[in-house]
Amino acid sequence: MKNVNVNKEVIPGVTCTVDNCAYNCSESNCCCAGSIDVGPHSAKAKADTICATFKKG
């Protein structure tokens, strides 16, 4: 099931290309989560980060 967030508001400036995330608004590759958490705080490079808001959908 895609787009389970009832908000349907996109987070401006945040793109999401993860096809199996419930918060991915696939028609525009935007994030429709109410907010996002990115970590971990110890990351030293972009490749070290993850979206902790990911929800399989």
C-alpha cells in the first residue's frame, strides 16, 4: 500500500526515490511524511546517513 499518510502534504525541498516507502509520493518523488528523521548523528558522509522515518509500504 502506498501513500498511507493522510496528510498528503509534501515536505518542500525533500525528494524521495525509495519506491517501497509508504511516504513516497511516487508521482512527484516527494516525501509525504509529516516530518522526517535523518541520522545517525555520527555520520561523516552522505553515504553514512539513513532516513529513520522510512516505513515499508
